[in-house]
Amino acid sequence: MPKRQTPLQKDARKLQRRTDYTYTQALDIIRLLQKPAARSPQELTSVAEALLADQDQAHLCPVYGALPPAMAGKLRFHYFMGIHRLGSYVTKDDCLIGRKSRAAADEAPGDESLSSASHSPIPAYRRTARNGALTPMTAQPLGQPSKVNKKQQLNVAAYLCTPQLLDGATVVVREFDNGFKHLWRGFDRAYKDLAGREEVQAPHSIVTTALRCLTGGYVHFDPWAGVLVTRVEIDNDTLRDAFTLMVGMAMGTPIDQISLNNPDPLAVKVANTPQEHRLLADYLITNENGQPDAPGWVYRTVTWDLSIRLTARPWKVDGQEITLRPDSEGGLIAWGHPWSNKTGTAHAVARIRLSMKTLPNLSHPVILASSQVTRLKSNLAYARKVLVEQADPDLPLIEVELDGRGKIRQINRMALQILAKLGMDYTTLSLIQNRAQAEADHDATTQDAESGEGEIREALPPIGPDSKIRPIQGKSYKFPIGRGVGMHHMRELDRHIRDVFGDAATSPDIHLSTRGFPRNDPKNPLPAPAEVTRSLTSMGYEHLRIVCLWSKDENRTRMINGLCDAYSLPTQSIDPTDGVPIPLHDDTVSVVFHHAPAFLAHGPAKGRTGLVDELPFLRREPGTLVAVWAETEYTAEPIEDTTEEDAAESRRDRRQRSRNDETDAKYQGRRIIAQRGIVSQYIADMKQTKRKRDQGKDHQALYSLVDLHRNIGILDERIDTALIDPIGAHAPHGVAHVGIHVRRQSKQHPKEKAKICITAVALVPPAVEGGAWTLHGWSYTSPKWQHYSDAIAAFHALDYPTGKMTELVDDNQGYKKVAEQIDQALSDLTVHIGRLPYTVTVDGVGTRRLWGGLHNNKQGLTGEPGDTWLPGSTLRHQDRPIAVIRLNKSAEEVPQPIGVSRFDADGNLIGTNSTTTSLYRLDSDLGPAAWILSNVPHQYDGNGAGRLGGDKTRWTAGHGSKEKGSISKNEVAANWYTMNGTEIYPLSLAPGVDQDVLANLTARLCNRPLAWSNRTRYPVHLHAAQQMDLDHPQYRRTAPQEDNEAEATGDTQQTADQE
């Protein structure tokens, strides 16, 4: 009988088998780690250096974090190369590495005893009880400050909002008391009752529109906050009359029957509230924690004076002098310098926006500057907003929102009547109203003529670039002038701002943190066959069966070619017979084709389910994972390829759209397949590319197959090489990572209901050494953790929940219940993954109302025990995440990168870089730092873009030529691109968890997407959670179509279907 090994000897043998160490060396390491002094840097250094001298490699261990920086740096390369990931071989009982002394029988183990090295990740084997009340959840205090390279500084179009920058700017404020708020709530309630709809609000925009004509343009009125702000004083009597007329007309009283001698109590309250001149700098206040906490009206009004000052001198750019005009929103417009197409039939202007925002733990707010191409329409058809020039050129351009629905919207009737009743000049609004009426009359006459009841009238002259009114094309439909102002434009705008404001224009300090992240190979986006096998094994499957459903011969051929490329097979090696499985990779992966034209054809849903039942291989079997690759004729046309008229026609015929949804085979098929617990991916007919070098390549089939592997949950070595740093005391493969996606889609029609989506995905480390990471999913409609493919199928098998957060309500209590449900999902996850430590990543904008502890002005504070302060804060201490990572990719809130400045050791500027894709740290002065991951859109270099806008603005862009010998690109029609930033704000919630590691981890996972060769704005796990929503059968029919070019061009996100 063999001699029984001790736990120490077992660990040594395991280390020996998984490394190049001899048994004696492995035993020495295990003994070293047993000792109380095992965390002595000196002792670790001496042993590690001896090993390095003896061998040409080093295998790291769970105490890697205890090594001195020099030694850690020496070993990091070997770790990155994935030579050994030691923590994955340990077991729950016999491993000595990382084990703490056992607690007494009557003593609850401390949280620190639950290290990743003391238990296996999967399955769960114990649940630690903990008595007593929940403790508050708060970020850990900062340790050593992270190192940055101050020789490289990220330049951004953001400027600290200081008293020096504001330079004595004032506004006129009426701050109303609770009596006003009570009266307004009563008015709002009465208006809802009159309208018979709860979603409507009392029309305070009527007063705002009217007051803009009275005050010259600058008005901010927020009745719920109880404040009215202007740049000039307003006569009390005029204000009282205006509010009296508004209340009366809103309640249905004809204006001629409203007596100004008997003013409404609400109007009296407004007029009797004193107006005060206030210095804006006095309201750059902070809260008790030092965080910026200015009143809401300051954020809306602080840019009024800044924009006026920026117009005081011309903007000298590209050898021209551009005269900027302020607008009523606190921005600027190059009103007299439009961009036009070659024929002069389409026009656009540069519109610069300024906004005040806060950044994490920065004691000053910042003013963000951005610029975009504002396309101008030649008529008012389908226009929602109009820019109008006032008679006095010193007054700002006013942005007027039109009222009503349909093709021709008009000026709000109540606003016009109020101004007329008060005897005020409303010429500005009359210009718009007269044009709108003329177009409406012309359309009516044209319809009569087409029906034979009238004569054809001559078309109205188009609204030109010199007109005082200029309708805005509010969506990114097909247009002769491209989008985006380009990078050179933004750098020149920054220079102009600094020229005007001088030393007061100071940007936040943002220095280089990390560069050179590994990226996916664009020529080989698919996982290698061996990696597919490794991933399947880690998921617990023995076999993957891909079922190809085809109708057309050409698509069948495309599928065959795609699978041969994916699994390194000669194209001629596959000649499938329908219903006969063919191996693709050993006995692990196979494919079976089915000719299913009836199932794939558009038509009624009746009988379609039965067609699937006839396919024998479209059934789940033990040990076999089944996925469907099917063809479809359905393709969503991008908004950029849709004319405004076509989109309007589509919106008008909602009934036909509904019928199309009911007969769409892709919509029905995805749902039917999901109800069988199977994921699917569709491939559309091939589109020919215009690029010569891509002709003959089927990128559609390639990336459709990539998407299929992502839906299956295949993870390859890209994840291993992204997760390379220990997280506190935990090995890189000893921590799971959770992404939570939340989306509420507002209804677009009074009869529709809002749709809710909450999904989560966990990136879970391998349970055994050499295994692959796995994806696990959870959804609001199927609230249990399961493998990603199963979670997708369960989520897609059901409709989106509807209502105000379904059974919940859109108020603080409702948000708290949603946060508590997410916390329950996290609690379930800890059981699912065996109490492995985990991090949580969320989008800060999408989840803003759920967790108060993620708000910038709440940083440094601690939530109440048991409150939904941060994700997991209602859980027991040992079930909480060890870190929360808040992301923000909103162009309206994140400083826009415009370049990099390089300095020498003495701080002297020695050069600049126009683009960067590195990670930069924002130097904070109040608490934990934030990072900016700078992104260069792939379109900037891709698709023959030629880096347009890199060295010129649109004022010097060419219209191109097709003449032989002088062929050139139409720069005016092309899209131009700018850099954008992703804000990464890690909150460490456990001792020893380093912010730098979390930031780098997140950046690496953005660089290693599962279904794309370029960087994504979200890391793998959060992107996978979002993708569950984007691929839902109902998504394209309930959510506005995403504007894919918005982020890349620097435009605000615009949608195609939003009413």
C-alpha cells in the first residue's frame, strides 16, 4: 500500500506537474509559503532570485502582490505570457497556499478568510453565516498613489470652472418658495385630469418660449425645482400677466375670456417673488465632502456668459476668420459661414456646445466643449427645431421647438397668443409661423390638385443659408454633407478658447497611465478550433453541433466556406447532405445542414413552430451544445442610408409595420428557436463592397459566425492574456467579473408601453488549471444564473417586461426595488460560483438612478446600512463585490480627447501627438482617481477614410472630382471623425484591491472583444450583457435604431424612430 502523502507533498507534486520546477524546488516554495514569514519581501526575493538564476523562467504564486516592485516587474513578463496561473490548481481542503488559520467552532470566520486560494470556484461548497446588522458599504481608503508618466499629458476640450474663468458673470434669479411648488403641483394635477393622461405635464414650455422673446433669448424655468433664471430683469406685471394667460389657456379657457385683472394665484406668487442679481461664482459651492454641488440652475446658465465672451473676437482657423454667434442654449454657431455641397442645394453649420459637468473627486466642475455638424433643411417638413435670428444682431440666435405632430409642425399657438395679448413683439416667432402656414397650405393645395380638385401651385422657394430661419434636420438621415467636424477642428477650437480666456482656461491634469494594450487580430477574429474545444470542456459540454438552416444555394455555399475558414478545413472537404452531421474538429464540433425554405420564408406565424419539430438535430441532448446559424432576407437599413421622406412614410403606416413584424421570419424564428433553449445567429444575403481589396471576401459571413460563437459563450486565450494582474490578495484567475446592463425604453406612442431590460453577465475563471474562462448570464425575465447560451435563450424566449419598471414605479422606491433585485442576483451568483470574489461593472448613465453611491457628488460618503448605496450593498459583507467599476461613455459628460503633449524631464514641451489610444489617469484632489481610455474610431483609418479632418476643417474641404487625371475624394460628403473617451472609475471595496489594476483590467477587456477586431466601449462582460438586449427579438421593434456613427463623429446620439 503506497504511503499517504501529506497536503504539503500534494501541493508540491501539483506545482511540479504544472511547471518546470523539480520536486525539491516545488517543495521549497510550498514550505516557504507555509511559514508565518512567507509574506516577507526579503525572503520571497531571495528564493525567487535563486530560482531565476537556476532557470530561465518564473512561475508566480498567490503572494505575488507581496513582492517588491522591482521583483514584481521582473516577474510580470512571465505572468503575462501565461506560463503558469498557479491559483487554479488549489483545492478546497488540502491546499496550504493562501490558507488562514481555521476559526474556532463557535466563531464565524472573518471575511478575510474567504480568499480565492482557500476554496474552489465551482461548485459552491459552503455558505458562511454572519450574524448582526449589515454594515455600510464604502470605498476603501487610498493606498500608495498610482504611478503615471507625467511626460505625456492628454489634452482635452475641458476647462476647470473656476471664479477666474467666470470672471464676474451674473444672472437674474427668482427662487420660489414651497408655496409656489404646492400651487404648481395642483396646476399640474389639474392639467393631467383635463388631458386624461398621466404622462403629460403642465406646459411650462409655453412660458419659456414667450419669455425668450421678452428677454432677448436667455431663459431657464424649472417649476419643479422652483426657479426662474434670466440674464435681464423681467417686469413683475408682465410676468404676472404671462403666467395668468398660460394657466388659463392650459385649462381650456379662451384667451379673450381670461381677465388679467383677476390674476391666477400661481401667477401672483411668481410676480411677488423678488428677483436677484447673483454672481455665478458664488454658487460654485461644494458639499460637506468637498465635492462640487452647485444648484441645478447653475449648470444650465453658466455657459450663457462664456459663449458671449467667445464671440467677442473672430475665430482664426485655416487662414479664415470665422464669426461665431451665441445661441440661447449657451453655445455658439458659425451662422454666417455655412458649409454647402457642390451644387449649393444642401447646407450645414458648425455648432459648438458648452456644458458644465463634474468629474469624480475633482473639486471644480468642468466646462466641456464639443462641436458638430448641424444640417439645415430647405423646408419645415418633419422639422422639430428651428434656429432663428433676432432683429438685433447683438442678441443670441434662438432655438425654437415646434409644436404638434405630423409633417408640418408649428409654433405653439398659446405662446403666440400670449405675446399678442401682452402687446409684445413676436416677429421672431412670426417668421417661423408664417413659413409653416405657407407650407401647410401648399401641401393641402397639392393634394387637392393630385385628386383633381384644384390647380397645381408653384413650389415654395427653399429656405437658404442666408435666411433668418433655418430648420434643423434633427436626425442623421441621408444628406449631401457628411457628419463630424474632425480632429483638427477640435484642436483649433481649443486654441481659440484659450486665446480668449487666457490663463483662466485650465484643463484637468490627465497623464499617461498605460499604453500598448494587446488587441485582437483583425485578420483572424474567430477562436482557434483548439480553443473552442477548451471552452466547451470548461462549460461542461463534450460536443458542439452547429445547425445551418438555409434556403438559397448561394447562402449555403457561404456558410460552408465560413465554417471551413473557421475550422481550418479545405473548402472542398465539406459537401454536406441535408440531415447528415459532418465533423469540423475531431469529435468535438460538427455541423448539420437543413434545407428549410418554409421555416425561413416570411409569412404568418401559424405552423412555423411545427416546421422546427421536423428537424431531428434541432434538439438538445446531454453533453451536446446546439446552436443555429440561419439565413434571413431581413436587414435593418442604417439610418444614414435612409431618406427623411422614406422614414416618415414608414412612421405613418404603423399598421403596416405591425403586420411586417408579425410576418418577419427572423423575428418569429429567433423566438421559436430560443423557446427550445437554443441560441441562433442570422446571416443576410451578401452585399457587394466598394473597396477593391475586400472584393471577394465575405466579411458578413465571417462576423456572423463570430457572433454565433459569442452567443454560444466561446472564450479563448484572449481573455487569459487580458486578465494578468493579481487583484489584491487574489490571483488574476481567482476573481469573477460581473457586468450589469439596465435599459428603460420610453414608449414612442400613447398606446404603447415602456419596455424594460435588465441583464447581467459574469465572466467566471476556470475551475481547473488549464481550463477556459466561462460566461454566465442572468436576466430580469429569467432570474437565475446559467451558462451564457442558456441565459440568452431563456431571455429571448419571452417578451420584454412592460410598464414603469414592470410592476414597479419610476420613483425612488421603485428604483430601490430594482436595485434590491439586482442585489439578489449577485447573492445568487456567489452561490453559483462557489463564493468566489467578484467585481461589478456598470454604465454610470444607464444605472444612475439605482445607486446613489455612484454619483459624483456622493463620493467619499457612506450609505446607510442596508441601503441601496452601491451594487451589493444590501448583501451580507462576505457576499458583496470587492470592487465596483463605473463606466461612462457619454460624449455629453466625458472630456473629449484632442491630442497628447509630450514633455522632457524638466517639464518643457517637446512635441505633440494628434491621436492616442492609451489609458490616462485623471489627477483627482478629493479621493480615488478616475481614468480616461482614449479611443480613435476605426473609421478614421478604415474604409479608405484617409484620416479626413486630421489637418484641416470643413471650411477648406474639397468637393472632389471624377474627371480623369484629377480624381479626388468628395471631402464635404464624407463623415469626419474625432477621438472620444471612456471614463473608468473604479471603487475598491476590499482591502488591497488596487484601482490601477481595476482600470487596466477594464481597458484590456475593452481591447479584447469577443466578436469584433477593434476596441469596444464596454469590457467583455458588460458588452455581453448589453448584447443579450440588442439581440432580443423585440429590440429593433421597440427601441429607436441606434445611430452607429454618432460616437465616432462626435455627434450626440440620435435615433430614427423617436417621435
